[in-house]
Amino acid sequence: MPKQSAILLVDDEPAVLEAMMRGLRGQQVPWDLHSVTGVDLALDLLEQRPLDAVVTDVNMPGRDGLELLHLMQQQERWRHIPVLIVTGLREQRIRRQALEAGATDFLYKPVELVDLRARLQNALRLKASQDALRAANDELELRIRLRTRELEDARIDILWRLAKAAEYRDEQTGQHVVRVACYSRVLAHHLGLSDRFADMLAMTSPLHDVGKIGVPDAILLKPGPLTPDERRVMQKHCEIGAGILLSNPHEPNDGPVSPAACAWPAKAVPNELLQMAASIALYHHEWWNGTGYPLGLAGERIPLAARLVALADVYDALSSDRPYRPALPEEEVARLVGAEANTHLDPRVAQAFGELRDTFRQIRGALADTARSTAAA
């Protein structure tokens, strides 16, 4: 059965309302008619139930019909309800004000009921079409949002898989990148950084060592100490990682990005996630005192994301088994991390770690390696 259209009639004269009610009855699909004698009563009814059209007089005691129209236009939920203005004032000014304020139609008293019925039918057809269009637009917007979310989830999944691909060459059975992501997130929250920053950090920090993909196996997997030349090659993983994340994937691979060209303009960066990931990959081996690599940055010139990941990476390295030593005891790890404040590590980040030791230990326990790594650190 077709839905009844709900129509509200507003006039301060009960006799006029009764006449309109009689004249509008008898539709093939009956209308659900309501009548009130003032604007405040009309607003009450609008609050109580959905309406499909409003017919209102202009001149009424207190608030008038134009004010009702203005109030309805200010509310998103009422803005799309057709409003037909009826008045005995034959002033063009009133007609112009009503139509400019958003009235759907305008009729003069005495109203021909046949004319009113026809105007209402047109207004209801227009509203039905607009409602259908809005519903279609809402559905399209929902589909776009869902699709955008799917694409974002896929992009994040790809970032994590890329991080794991790099880890397989260096930490074959470990959960290193997952732990670093968790440590970095809790550090960010503890320092009062935004949820958005903390979430982006957790998504991008696993890529800090992605550049190790470009380091030769003979160096990356060497069980003993590296020679100075080999160490220089190993240190290139920072620039290689930034190059992987920021270079145009459609251009040939020309090797690592030069440190001198690492202040890329934001417009050249595909998106914020890759920008943060590249910054972390490039700078996570910089030291607070300026003796790190590849640029020798110091203090707050090192991006904050990289400073947070640096601590997370150091903590996890000290807490994990290595081919040349077992994992260090928790107290020894805490002592060494604290000793690195003001030299290797940002002192404020190191202090935050000291206040989060229990949380770090819980993360470490929940994400413990299932087998001992046999790769070089």
C-alpha cells in the first residue's frame, strides 16, 4: 500500500483550517492531514513526526508564516520539506520574500481548493524525486567511503607486507617490526601526541629498515664484525629505504637517494604515510648528539617520529637474541637505554620509556619471538 503523505496546515483561523481539511480529503491515496493554529504548535508537530509538506498562512498572532519558513530552512532535517505560503496580502514584497526564503509555492486567499490540491500534488512529486535523489546520493557516498576504507586498508596492508619482506632478510623468525610499532605507539601516546600521529607512527615504523632489502647478503648476513667499508655499505640502508618509499615507482631504480636531496617538498610525496615512513627510514639512525648517520643531524632537527622509533628499535635490539649474544636481562636493557639519553637518544623520549617499562615488558612478552633469530643484527 502506498505511503500516505503527511501534510500540515497552519492558520490562526479554525474555520479556514476546517475548510482546507474538507477540500483536501478524498484523494485516491488519502493524505494524512494535520492542522494547528500557530507557528509554535507547528514546530512542536515537526519535532514529533516526519512531514511531507506544510501549508501556512503568513499573518498570524506572534510568529508569522515567514518566520516558520525561515526556521525550517535553518534545520537540515526540515529544509527539504516543501512549504506552500498562503496569504490574503496581495503585496509583491511578501511573495518575493517567501520565494527567496525557500518557499515552494505561493497562493493568495481566498484559495481555490482545487488549485491548492494541484499545487500540493506537484510539491509532493517534487519532494519524492528529491528524496529519491538524496537516497541515491547517500548510498553512493556510503559506497565511496567503504571503497576508500578498503583501499586505505589495502595500502596499510601492503606497507606491513613490505616491512615483513625486509625483515625476512634480517630477522627471519622474529616479530621485530610489530614490536617496534607497538613501542612507538605507546611512546607517542605517553608524550601527549595526537591519536592520528600515534596511529600513523604505528603504521609506518615497521618500514624503518626496509632499505636493508638493497644491502648485499654477504654484508647483511655476515655473522662477524663488519669492516669499515662494509659498515658504510650497511649504513646506506637508510637512504635506500627512503628512496624505495619516495621514488616514482614508474621510473627506473637509480639506487639510494642522496642525503643532500632528502628534504623533499611535500608536493612530491605520494601521501602522508609514505612521507612519515620515508622520514623514519632515513633518520632513525641519527643520534641526539649529532654523531649518527646519514646526515649527522642533532637534537630536534631529527624528526620526532624517527626519534621515537630509534628508542623502540634500540630497546628491541637489546632485548632480543643475536647470533653473537643472547637477549640482555630487562634491568640491563633499561640501564643501557637510560645511559643513551642525551647521546644517542632524545632525553625526553628516554624518560618516557623509563615511565613505560612495564608496558614495554608486557608488549615484549605478548609478541615474543617463536624461534631464535639466526640472522645478523
